[in-house]
Amino acid sequence: MDHGMSARQRLSWPDRVRSSVGARLSEPLYRLFSLVPQWEFGLSDHEVTRHTHVHGPLAGHRAVHLTDLHLDIYYPRHDRIVYTVRALQPDWIFITGDLLNVPEGLPHLFRFLARLRETAPVFVTLGNHDHYSGVPVTDYAELADRHKITLLVNQSVVVSTAKGELAIVGVDDPSLHRADLHCVPPQADHRFTLLLAHAPNILDQVKAHHAIDLILCGHSHGGQWQVPGIPTFWLPPGCNGRVSGRYESGEHTLYINRGLGWSFLPFRWNCPPEIAVLEWIEERSQT
């Protein structure tokens, strides 16, 4: 594993203010709504989306991408997610941050991650709420090691397959300017490089020389509330106007998953939670 540059980047004063405000607002709201779980709306039924990528050496392999768990209490809907992921039979599971909101969520979070780990190797990176929670990165790392889960914080790992390699790069939260792209490995034959990052503004930080085939992220919650006829009116800083789905910039492709949880208010409207499935294929069929 390549540890890259682990030093935390210095935050500007607007970022420090936003981080402080976000932490102070989110914690009491999550604690309040945890007392009334019956108030959750639009979170119980998830949607499975499927995406194919042409890359012969990985053809036949499949992965699941989850994000924005915000898992402070283990609910029955988390069991349903586990069952869905298991039925999809992935080779790998990727989770791109906002794992929880408050420290008390750690045992519930790792109960969920451990159940996913029974299906396939799990690779995780951190989001802004993971830092707002006050849980030290060392605590996440210790629990991840204990549960045989790979936590990538400005680090990369290369997985060998029968015909090629999958390089999995995980950077710390881009919206808090913690991402360090020095951990991206160089291009290599028969290698597919996947970048896991929490916030979509990572697309504005990658450079032409970064050999990245696909970037996976979350953070936006897909807007969380989608009212027909009205443009998306809620997006957290770090999205830069990107809501959900596929975006491209130069040679780089980004996919934004709507995520599984909620932010500030436990409601989703016309924006169901998402489980994304990635499948690698030899070539696209001609139509």
C-alpha cells in the first residue's frame, strides 16, 4: 500500500468556518432525529443503478459503490441494503465517505461494514461528516483493521486479477481540501485506476497527468429533495453544481452516487437512495 503524503493540508479561514458551522449544526440535528426514527421519509427503498466500463483485463468483474451512509443507528433498511449487495455478488465494495455523524455511531457503522465484508472486500474513504464527528482518523483506521476493511486516506492499493490489475486510490475529503493526489499511481499496462473521493470537486483538482480511469464520489445526496419543475436547490459546498450521475472533464470521468443517508433533515423527496453497480466488459455491443 502506498501511503502517499499524509500531512493534512492547511484550511483557509472560510473552510475552517464552514467546517465548524457544519459540525455544530449537524450533531444536534442528528441526535434529535435519532430519537424519532419514524420521521424518516424516502429512505426505506433504494434503487440499483448499473454502469458498464470497457476494460478487457477486468471483463467479468463487478463492484458495488455505496456512499453517504450517515449511519449512527442500525435500522432494518440497512439489512435490506446488505441483502441487496449480497445478491449482486460483487468482487469489491467501495464506500466514499460520510460514514457517520456522531461518535456513538461507530459500533453501528462497523456492524454494517462487517456484514458487507462477508460478501466481498470493502474499501472505504472519509467524508466531511466523518471529520465533523470528532472521531480521530486513527480510530477509524484501528476499527477498519480489526474488521479486515481497507481504509484509504490519501493512499492506494493495487489488486491483481487473472488478466490485469485494479488500482484503488482513496483520497481524504476534497471539500475540506484534505485530498492529496500524490498517491495516484502511474499508468501501467492492463491496469484500471479507480479513484474514490467523497466530494465532486475532486474533478476540479485532478490534472491531465493523473492516470485515472474513473472517479467515484457522493456528497451531493442527489440534491436530496427533487421538486418537479424546480432546479436542484440544495447542494453542499464541494459539489460545484454537480448533482448526480456522470460528469466529464478532459480525460477524466466522474460518477456521483446519490448515497444512502440524509443530511440535516431525515427526508428524501423524488431522490431515492442509490446502490451503484459497476461491471467491466470486453467491449460494447454494436447496435
